[in-house]
Amino acid sequence: MAGSKKVFTTLGSSNHAADQRETFDYYATDPKAVEMLLEMETFAPVIWEPACGEGHISKVLQAHGHEVISTDLIYRGFGDPEPLNFLEETLNDFEGDIITNPPYSSGLEFVKRALDSVRPGGKVAMFLKVQFLEGQKRGEFFRQPPPEKFTYPVPGCPVPKMETLPGSRIAP
């Protein structure tokens, strides 16, 4: 079991007490998760990754031919070295989609900001724990017009399999 903590931390799905959390909720995304997303969805040629960390998501997107704008609040050796606070700053005239693994502690703010930042019809993909769908503050958010689609890991599969739930946030 010694290695399992590393796996869950890499996937960003571990649970930590406040004093055990990584600084700024930094948990890298397994590139396989991005590959699975790209098998199910198509995205604009230009993608903004506003919490790029060390580039785990951006590198996969680039390998698939996307132009990726990689920014972060903290420079971790990848992307634009100039810090950009996604919750307070924006890219002028941005015309692409947004894909990111936001800090869980500010996930709702990231989702709202991303939805405000894409053009009409643009796509936002967030790597979040399923618990994101719960909670009072997020419940209020989901009472508004719901996302068109959720993609989620199917438990019990040795290699995560992605399935899509079309329709509303509650029922297909």
C-alpha cells in the first residue's frame, strides 16, 4: 500500500486534512485522464489551461495538435513564467476552450470563471472529484441551467473507463 498514496495524489483524488494538503492544492493530473477525455470529446484548436502546473494536461493537448495557452498562479517550470491569477485576470479576445484541473478549494470559482471566459458554444472541461457535485454552494450553482454533459470515471474498472452522462446534471 505504500505506493497507493502516490497514485491517488497523482490522480488528484486523495483526501487530505487541511494541514496535509499540497500548497495551493497542487495535484498533478494523470496524462491518461486527458487522453481518455480526448477520446470522448472534441475541442477547439486553441485551449487555455489556466492551472497548468508542470504541464501534465498541456503536454497531452499539444501532442494532439492543440495550441495550448498554459498559465498558472505559481510558475512550476512549465507555461508562461509570468504568474496569472485565473480568478482575477483574463486573456483578451480568447476564442478557445478551457481544460484544467483546478485547485479543489476554489473549484466552483474556477468553473464559473471558465464559463464566463469561453465564447458562446465554447467548451469547459474540469478534472474534479465527484464530490464537486455535492454541497450547498455548488448545489445553488447546479440549479442554474445545467452542464450539457458529464464525463466521469466508472468505478471497478482496472484502467479507468470513461462514460458520458448526457442530458441534465441529474438524469440522462
